[in-house]
Amino acid sequence: MANTLAVHDLRFMLFLVAAWMMLGFAGFLRPHSTRFVARLLFPTGSLLCLGIALLAGLFLASGQAAQVVVLPLGLPDLPFHIRLDVLSGFFLLLLGVAGTGISTFAAGYFRSGEGTAPALLGLGYHLFLASMAMVILADDAYLFMVAWETMALSSYFLVTSRHRIPEIRRAGFLYLIMAHVGAVCILLSFGVLQGGSWQFTFDAMRAAHFTPFWATTAFLLALLGFGAKAGLVPMHVWLPEAHPAAPSPVSAMMSGLMLKTAIYGMLRISFDLLSVRFWQWGALLLALGLFSALFGAIFAAVQTDMKRLLAYSSIENVGLIFTAIGLSILFETSNMHLFAALALTAALVHSLNHALFKSLLFLTTGSVLHATKQRSLGKLGGLIRRMPWVASLALIGTLSIAGLPPLNGFVSEWLLLQSFLFTPQLPHAFLNMLIPLGAAALALTFALAAYVMVKFYGVIFLGQPREASLVNAHDANWLERLGLIWLAVGCVTIGAFPQLALLAVAPVTGKLIGQTVRLSSTVWWIAPIAREQASYSGLILLAGILSVVAITFICVRLLAHGRIRRTDAWDCGYPWQTSRMQDTAEGFGQPIRHMFGTFFRMDRNLPSPSDTAPRYRVYIEDRLWRAIYLPIARGVQKLADWIGILQGGRLSIYLLYSFLTLLALLVFVL
Amino acid sequence: MRAISFVRQFVEAALAIAIAPLFTGWIAQCRAWLQNRSAPPLLQPYRMLRKLFLKDVALATGASALFRATPYVLFGTMVLAAAIIPSIVTDLPLARVADSIALVGLFATARVFLSLAAMDIGTAFGTLGARREMMIGFLAEPALLMVLFNAFLLYGSTSLPSLVDGYRAHLSVIDPSVIFAALAFVMVALAENARIPIDNPSTHLELTMIHEAMLLEYSARHLALVEWASSLKLFNYACIGFALFLPWGIATHGADGAGALLIAIAALIGKLTIAGAALALIESLSAKLRIFRAPEYLAMAFLLAVLGLLVHLLVGA
């Protein structure tokens, strides 16, 4: 009985994925009707997301064995192998849960005049969702690459949906290049992984044996490919360009979900397909991850565009996830399986959390964008009074992403710090003294993230409106609110009941590492290693704060009074202050620019004291752009110029080439 | 047995709420003596709170609900933290709710709320204070984490009650790393509580203030709650310090009687008296640093903590 049900699980999921594709094409029934596409197709897609999440959750909870289906599609002799195991189950759960919120929001978000026809947007959007699900379900390299490329292309068309703006075209082009460079690396990695058997199913790859050299080559190629997709420094440059260019639900999907497929791929290859692992890999991932995390946090702090700020924060979060994966490999190769499970748990829980809160925040920027037509932080402010719904839901997202208890961001932060505590026990001299310092870098990153998010929330929603037009800002519509509420509830739920996340992750660590963290039997707290060692209870913290607040409020009201007099804000004896005199986003970034100046290339124009129309301009650039990407671009250009010499434009020269080639071949054959 | 531990929990939280302003008053008194001023009475903070609770709130016209809710949230987080930290007993029902890392997170929650509230009105000073406060926060947190890391290496736990128990079990051996960690902790605690090398609690000079700049728009009961929360925060930091470095007198598991409780309260008051006097001495002897020097100061704290860690790993292991 359980077995027949089990097969249905995967069949049913494939049915839902197919339904997504049908939804995408259904838009062409009425290609120009925003009402039809947005109000009917997107909510249906959102229900399908919920279905995927439920199926994946049931699959994880039931503890069934992996399910396999072979679809006779694709090329002859190369059918699509599809497999649902706990790792894909977890990532499908993540996809489904966050996708539900995003699709619901998107139903309210897309209006006429987004550039592309609504049907095309709907097609791209649903193909994007379906291809992400297929990436996660694929069980052979062929299907994986087909799904991966579909994902890259559909998201490219979504990013460039407002293609009439040159910057957006440029951002899309950069994204396309990086996506393809990454895809080539992944393809090469699979090429190494098939190990001479020319069997491209994942089963064959699991069975193959590798010398350390080839295993490391496959790992490094995978790291390049998936790192480029995930936005690991230095392959991150497309991320702050492409995410802001896309419409907000698409940014949310790219940041919340698509980056996670790269995490999935990395885990699939390094923990599942490769049967051997080396501690050096872990150290490399750890170093790259920590650097990315710090880099992302520092750059996020100096951004003045709200979506770019969030994009850099995504780099930071991906860095944290890679740090945790690296730590897990380090522990695992040192036979410290419990701690490896703890670190991997941190990575997976953080992936889930990031999918929730980053989607939430990207969606709120979408609402702000619709309400104000402004993306620049310097022209926003005071929206908490105009958009109370969006502001209060964004506050939950802000507190979550800043890693503050009792919300969900803190749970994964806490798990990661806990796993760092055991690094001095690593059996590598030096590393066991160096890595604890990584915990300090991590603490710095978390605290910087809080700084960034105070800037984000404070400048957009608090203070006085910096532009007169903001007075007309309107709150989000009900579908948008519903989507935001779904994600915010997710943040609060995982914050209060981290056990849920641990339960969802436990089968995955059980399979990949053979060990799970301690799941305590009470609903009250989590104690992943031992009760005496450390424990945390989000629920009691939340309930405790709320009840003390309530008691204090009642006591103050009973014992004192509730009188309030409305006055002007204190103006320091200078009553001519305007809202432009508030601290700006640039001002908020100033301490960071001051302290971490070596990270930036900064161009700054200061007005002279006698200027009558003073203008202050600061332009910040990533040093890596000039150090790595421009030389590569110049090299490619030069190479193309050289090859261009061949192209003389005269027919006789081309005939000469053919003749010479023929001659050369003849010499070769004879 | 369970009931009595809930009673102890309640007593501890109530005691913290009650004596936190007294601790602030004591520091102010010591400072006045050291600076040759006539000291305010010990109970001055309570009078201040009473006065503030009786006044009418003067609320800026643009203030949002976040601004009005923040004092309560601050007070709530600080009371909860006081209930979690084992200041007099270790056998507390709430003690397992948060280990020391989660406590640092709880303080960060309070800091973020206060910073957001300071930005709410949209005056230049509020935002300036918020920015500086968050800056001090991200500089202090790595150092604080290293201190906790060191404690974890010594006693294998980040949970404060377990640390106290562990320390009591190894009383005879004092690891040299503890000294470095303690120094780093004191430096961080000064910075986090807006004390003198970083901030001056008694200044209202606009350009130099950090903490006070954030409170400019608060008045009456809101201000009272924020002030009370600040003194609770100082009290909490002192108690974390005692739990980490001077856990003598704290009633541990097993020592549950009323006698042990009385001894614990007496020990706590004694430690607070000395710590308050020491704090006043530090504040009187040192000058406030320019804000640009704050990174150096906190980097120093961080280096001390790392040094402690290395000492432990090289010598202790």
C-alpha cells in the first residue's frame, strides 16, 4: 500500500510540473488580457506551488525510499530519468512554500504596461518555475542540463521583460553570459563525473570511482558552475545587475529560489554523486563563502538602490550557506559526523529561511516601486504611514534577515555559530586555530547584515518622505498582501518552531552524512547537540517578549496615565528643517566606506565651500570588476580581432582557405 | 520542586527590574565622588522614573506605531534577558530558552528596534544616533563572540547556567585565557552600554552623543521605559560578566535552600557594588574617544579575545 502511494507521489508531482507548463501556454488564449493571465493563471500556479510543497512535505515526513520514473521523452536512447529523494524533496518543499507566496503576490502585481505582453510574462514565469522543479528532480545529466538551460533562458526573458531600457538589456546580457559560462562548467563537470562509462545517469556517476585528481577536477568545475549561478564572489557580478532589472516577483524568484537550485546542485554533486571528499574542498568552500558573505554585506551597506542592496545581501546569504557547506565537508572528512550534520543543517535551514525572507523583501520593494515609482533610497522615506501593511510585513522580513531572535534568520545563524564552536577539535594543525577566527568574521557579517537592514527599512519606511510625490503612495492590493502575509507567516513560524525546519532537514542530513542532529522531543526548545551544551527556544522568547510587553503596557496604563500631546519634533532651535536634511542612504553607508575602503573603488565629487548650487556625487565600484572582468573582456575582444583578420571579405581568399584546408587534410590522411 | 523553581525565576526577574536603576544610581554616585562633585542620592533614578511616568507624553506629529511600541519592546527584551541570565540561581525554568549566543541576539534585537525608532521621526540627530549605534554594534559583536567562544572551549557549553556550574567545578584551575577574555568583555560591555570611552551617558552635546541622540524624541513614560531598559541592559551585561568570570555565590543546581538564595543575593549585591565603583573609576580616568577611534578600540577588544583563544589553544590544550 505504502509502495503504490509512493510512486504516485512523484507521478503527481510531475503532473503538477506539467500543469505549470500548460498554464504558461494557456496565456496565449488571451495574450493581451492582464486580467486573464494575472487574476486566473497566477493564482492557479500558486495553488500548484502549494501542491508541490504539500507533496514534498508528505514525502519527507513519510520517510519513504527514493522514487524513480523514466520518461520516454527527449532523444532516442536518452530518456529522461527522474528521481525524488530526500534532498530533492527538501528543495521542492522550499520551492513550493516560497513559490506559493511569490505567485500569489505576482497575481496582484503584474499590471498592463510592464513592457512584455502578459501572456509572454506568464509563459516565462511558469516555465521558470517548472524548470526549477525539473532541475531538482532530474536524475541524469542530460535532463539536468536541459532543465538548467530552460531555467536560465526563461529567467533571462523575464529579466529583460522591460527590454526598451538599455540598462536592462545590458544587465540581461551580462546575466546570459554568466549563466552560460556556468552551464559550460557544469557540463564539463558531468563529463568528468561519468568517469569513462559514457553513462550520464546519476546512478552511473554514483558508482564510478575517481582518482583524487579527477574527483577534485569535477568538484572544482561544479564549484565554478554552481558558484556562478549562486553568486559566489568573484562570479557574482551579474547578480546586482540582473536582480534589480527584473520585475519584483521575478527578482524574488531568482534570489529566493533560483540561487537555491545552485546550492542544490552543489550538494548533489559534492555529497551524493562524488563518493569521495577531501578536507581541502571544505576549506576552499569555507574561505570562499566567508569572503562572499563579508563582501556582500559590505557592498550592501553602501548601496543606494533598494533592489541592488537586496541583491548584494543575497550574495552575503549565499556566502553563509557555502560557509556552512564547507564546514560540513571539513567535519565530515574528519569523521566528525554529528558536527557535519549540524553544519549541513545550518546550510539547509538557512536556504529555506533565505527563500522566505528574501522573497518577502523583494516583493515589498515591488509594492514600494508600484506605489512610488522610485527605486532609489534617496527618494523614499516615511512610507510606514502611507503603506502600513507593506511596512509591517517588511518589518518582519527585515528583522528576520537581520538575524534577530525570535525570528527565523536567527535560527540558522545560531546553528551556524554553534557548528563553528566545534572547529577547534578539527584534526588539522593551524586550521583548528584559523577557523575559529572565521566565526568572528561570521559575527561581523551578521552584525553588518543588521546594519544594512536598519538602513534598508529606516530609509524606505521611516522618517519623513523625501519627495513630495510620496504623499500619494498607496498600499498594496489584497493579492499582494496575501502573498506577503504567507511569507511573513513562514518567517515567524520557523522562528517560533525551529523544530519544524530541523525535522524537514533531518532526513537529508541522515542520507547525505548518515547522522542527524538531536531532535528534542519537546515542542519548547531545540538542542541540536546536547541539552547542557546549548539550547534555544524561539517560541518561549517570542511568547516571553510579547507577554512582558503586554504586562508592562497594562501596568503603565493602570498605574500612570495615557495622556499624549502632539507636538513638532525637536528642531534644535532651527525651525527651517526640511525632509531633505535627514540622513541619506549615502550617509548611512559612510562609516562602512570609511572602514572598508580597500574593498571599493570610489569616485567622489565634493562641492567647494563657495558653491552656490552644491552637488555631492559618490560613485562606488567593485574592484573585482576592473581586476578580473574587464581584462577578460579585453582579451576576448583581442582574440576576436585576431580571428577577424581571417575574414578578408574577398571570395578568392576564402577559396584559398578551402584549398589549403583540403591540402592539409590530404597530407594528414595520406 | 517545579513550582519552587518558577518562584525563584519570578524572584530573579523582579529583583533585576527592581535593582537595575539602583545600580545606575550607584555608578552615578561613585562618579560624582570621584569627580569631586556632590553626589545625587542613591534613589535618584527612581525619582526620575516616577517623574517621567507622571508627565504627559509629548509625541512628535509624525510618530508611527513603531515609535510608540519600541519602549515596550526594549523593556520586554531586557526583562526577558534578565530572567534568562543566572544572576542568583542557575536552576531556572527559562535558563534553557537562550544560550549566551542567543542572548547576544536578544540584545541585538533591542538595538535594532531602538535604532529603527530613532529613525522614525526623521530628524537628523535620530538617524545619526541610529547609524552610530549600529556601527558600534557590528564592531562589538565579533569581540563578544570570541569571548563566548573562549568560554565554550573551557567548559564545553555556551549556556550560561552550564558555564557557571562548569566554572564552579574547576575553581582551582584558572586558565590564563580567562584574563584576556575578561578584559575584552569589559571593553565590549563599556561600548555596548554607551559608557565613556565610546559614548558619554551624561552628555547632551549633539555632535558626540550616540545613545542619547536616539532618545531625543522620547518623553515621559516612553522615555522612562527606555531609561529603565538601558539600566537593565547594563545590569544584564554585569550579570553575564559575573556568570562568565566571577560566578562565586550563585546558587547552583542542588544548592536550593533559602540560605543559598540569600547568600546569592548578598553576593550579587556585593559584586554589583564593586563593579559599579570600578566602572565609575574607568569612566573618570578615561576620556571619550572620537567616533573614528571607536573601530580601533573595539579591534583592540577583539584582538584581546583572540589572544585569549590562542593562549588557550596553544597552552591549555
